[in-house]
Amino acid sequence: MKSKLFDFGKIVEGVYYPGTFLIGISKKFFDGMKYSDFTQEEMATFVHEYIHFLQDISTVAGGMNYNHKAKLLQLHFSMFQKNAVVNLPVDLENCGVDNAYAQTELLSFYEGDALEKKIHHINKVTCEKEELMTEILQSESSTYPGDDIYQICIYYNDSDMPTVFGSHYVKESMAYLIERYLFGAEERKKEFPYNACEMVCEYLYPELLSTPEIIVAICELSLMHYHSGFEFFMLVSHLAKEGIHLKNLEEFYDYFDATAKAFLENHKVLLDEIDDNVNVMYPKGFPYMLVPNEYVKAYFEAGYSMRQHNHFFISALFKEKMPVEKIISWVDTFPLPMFLDDIKHELYGAIDNLSMMPVPLAILQFFMTPSKGCPLLKYCRYSRIDVAEEAICTAKPWEQCNKDVLCPMAIYLTGFDIEKKEFTVNAKI
């Protein structure tokens, strides 16, 4: 979920593509299917990925990521329009646009690592000054106030090389704890990324391990801060230092109510920016864009509204007698994202023009890693888009602009008036 905006590999169980509102799941779908048709394992997998969808549309971490990606896509098209040749990938560090490189590095820094492995033990969890990130911001960003940047490092298995604890670990740990304790998913032990938050708690304040619902609530509150991994560490450290024993969610909500309200103000600022950024992602003047434009705005508005009504609405699942019914009610409240059936290789649930929703971030991924070809090739096949052609799409996808029927990428390239420019790709990147 961290570095792959839109990567179609084999889906082992489930996957959520951040900012695309697409869930991939290894399940056969059929018309008229109900949630009662899901096995317990399938429902647990769906819930895990749906939690990621909710994190995307209802948290500061999700909104910040979406806003940055939209601005980055706009930057690419703006540069391509000005130049006679489209050189891929763009060297953000030397592109001449203030903050472009620094903000991209900073967002990756906030996400942290995406380690996937079982470990034997944790040696220590520390808060350390990040010299390189501080140096990048000081030299590249004209708006940087000059404060030191800190990262949370988890040292494990007696290694001197830590893994960096950021928003990715917080999101995955939160989703896992919900599917594990409320939907009967298989237990995992000492496994990154799913047990990362538990491992931090075990090192800093072991008492929290007896209340997984409070760990989930700490995750949820942390994701309302721009530096989620750092915030999780600080919240747990505060509870440990002060010897605060919160017995249940109500006590947690009361104790951190003021903090949640303060973080919600940051969320409101992001929401004000998202409206314009959605217009960048889905220009209303382009074919098929009006419906996804309206849906994505509805996603973020619904997420913020739910957060206003209940600052901790996701962790409050632990208070429900029938959490599955609450999930289904959320699906009615939040427009249901699309499903990718990885068994029949079909897109399920795409109504009207919603199949265009993942396209802008997939194009951004192509701009940043062009030697891998268009990330939409398999997606177009799943969507039954007849113009998908492997020889072109894997080598020179811009040539799709020459066809009578335009593929999703060609719609953007022609819409931004760069379809007739010369394209060059640095194959080493």
C-alpha cells in the first residue's frame, strides 16, 4: 500500500489502492450478491480493506496524501505543456518548482517503511532526529520553518538497522486489529506491518495490550495528525509516563476529546483544498469525468461529516453488538468503492463512469516510473476496454492517442494537449 499507487499483481487475499477508491479481493462476484454471501474469512478481508478506504476519506493522513498526489499530477502536466519534449521521469529535485521535491520526500517520510516480515523480538523503540530529511527541507523548501524532524525507529532482531514507524504501519495495524478482534481473522504475532502498533505498545506501555480497542483508538487519533507514526509514539509515551490507565473507550474518548477537536481543525483545512484538487484529478470538461468528480467529493465530504459527528467513529465499532451490521450501514453512508474480482478478472460495482476513478493516480505512477509501462493495462482488460494493447501499453502508451477510440490515459494526454509532443523515457529509472 505504501509505494505502489496502482500495481496489479496477484491478489492473495485483498488490497486497497490508496486514493483510487478501488478494493481488490480474491473472490468471485456475481450480480445481486449480498454480504451474507461472504464467508467469515472473506468478510474479515473485506473489512480490513474497507477500513483503509475509511482511513483514506476521513483522516488527515488520507487527505494530505490525496492533496499532494493531485498537486504532483498537476505539476507534471503543467511542465509537459510548457516543454516541446516530454522527458520521463521528471527530476523533481531539479525541476525548478519550489517545494516539489521536498514535499514529495516529506510525504514518503511520514508514511515510513513498509516492511513485510515476521520477526523474533524488539530491541527498542526510539524517537530520533532525522538529519537527512531536515537537511532536504532546509535546502529545498522556502516555507520550512526550520524545526527539527523526528522519526520513530523500531530496532529488532539485534540489528543496527531499524524500520521506520510511520502512517503505513499505523493504518495496517489498525485495520488488522479490527478484523482480528471483531471479525475473527487469523491471529498474527510479531509480524510487520500488522503487529507494529502492538509491538510499540509492548515496548512502551505493555498494559495497553489488554485493550486492543484502545490501541485502535490511538491509531485513529494518530491518523488525524500529519505525522501519524510520531503522534502514536507520543500518545503512548504520554500514557506510560503519566501512568494513565484508561479502562475503556469512553474513558479514552473523554480524555482525548480536546486533542481530537484540535486535530479536526487541520482536517477542515485539508478538506477545503480537496475540492480544487479533485477538479485536477477529474477535470469536468474531459469525457466521463463528471460522475467520478462528484463521487470523490462526496467521499471526502461524507468522511469529514462522520468525523465531525463522532471523532472516533471507526474505533467505536468495538462498542457495537453487531459490528458487521455497522459496516453495512457505513457502506450505505459512504458511496461503495469498486471491487476488483481477481478470480474472474472483472471489475465489479462500477456504475456509470466510476471505472475512471483510479486513472489519474495510475497516470501519475507512469510519469514517475515510466519504464514499467502503463499501470492500467490489466485494469483496462478487467474493465473490458477493447483498446488495451500490450505492445503499445508496455512501451509507448502515449501512442494510444492516435487511435479513434481513446483509452483512459489517452483521454488525459489529449485533454491536457500533450498528445502530439515527443516522449522520451529514461529506461534506467
